[in-house]
Amino acid sequence: MEQINIQPLTEEAFAPFGEVIDLNKAENFPINNGMCTRFNDLATVELGGEKPRPLVNVFRGKPYDLPLHLKMVERHPLGSQAFIPMNKRPFLVIVSEDRDNIPQTPVAFLTKPGQGINIGQNIWHGVLTTLGEVSDFVVVDRGGPGNNLEEFFFDEGFVVNFAD
């Protein structure tokens, strides 16, 4: 089984798959008489299909152990999907390029504490993969009619881990 080494999440490396949400780099300004800071326009929400509407959800992810046996990826053909952690713990992001509607060898990224991601519309990705302890995420994605989920199961799968 082929091993996928986890790499740090950077804007450049993740660009083919979506956007990194990083409050340290976001446009921000004070509001509410200086009592609040607004981190503005953090991600491009993509909503395709008929009568789409944005969904704002909270996902509570149970932690995975490493090495991780990756057997399945999914994609959302009708909209993007943003994951914004509600804590400062890193999490694992697994994405894959597409060739003729088949995901290729996945790439694994480890976020820095406080980073989130916006996975682009129709991009193959692994499931929410928290590490260490249960973690909550604000998730913004697409609601409305139409099938917005496709799954792909690899024959052998992959082992995801840090490089030796």
C-alpha cells in the first residue's frame, strides 16, 4: 500500500484544491465601537445548481489515529465546503486532483492551529479528520435541491502518516 506523507498547509500548496482560511493573514478591522474585530471575506463560497442556498453547520469530529488507512474520498459537485475550526488545534486535510472523474493520488496537509480551509467545488477530499481530541468546526456549504455528494472508494487505499 502506498504511503502519503503529511505536509504543512500553505496557501501555495493548497491553491489547486481551494483556499486556506488564516486569520493571521485576513483583512480585518474594528467594528462595534472597537469592541469587536471583523475578519472579512474569508472564503469564496461556491453555490452551483438550481435554487442553491448556503448552509452554516457545526460538525463535531471524533479524532483519528495515525497512521490513517485512507480508503474513500468524496466531492461536492454543486458547491464548495469551508471548514473553520472553533479551537486552535490542527487537523488533517486530504485532497486529490481529478482525472476523468477519478481521484488521483491524494495529498495530505496538516493545518497550523487556527487555520481553516475552503475546499473548492467538485474537488475530491477526505472526510473531516481531527487529531488528538474531539473538535468542533463551523462548516459552510451548499444546501438546496440536487445531489451534492459523490464518493469514490480506492481498491487498495493509502496509508497517511508523517514522513519517517
